[in-house]
Amino acid sequence: MKHQLKAESAGDSEGVNWGGLALGLFLSVFGVIGAYIFSEDNNLIKWAWIGCGIGALIWLLVIL
């Protein structure tokens, strides 16, 4: 049981989750909220936040 829990928790932090990144990048805060509502995957939620931050930086650069 310890090995199974360790394997499940290790899978949450590996690699880029392209779906989460796209959610945050294109839908901003709404994508992050959707990630929280529809997914329990911590990696997806993390990358949705990162995508939201990248999108915000792009908007700031466009506005300035």
C-alpha cells in the first residue's frame, strides 16, 4: 500500500500538462476554476495556474 501511494503522489508532479497549460493560457482564471472543478489532478491545476500567469504576462506586454 505504501508503494502504491508513493507512485500515485509521484505521478502528480511530473512533466508539463499541456491541457492544463492551454486551459490557463486561453481561458485565464476561468480555465483555472474549471481545472479545480473538473479535475483532481494536481499537475493539471498547477499548469493551469502557470498558463494563466503566462497569459497575463502576454496581455501586459501587449497593453504596454
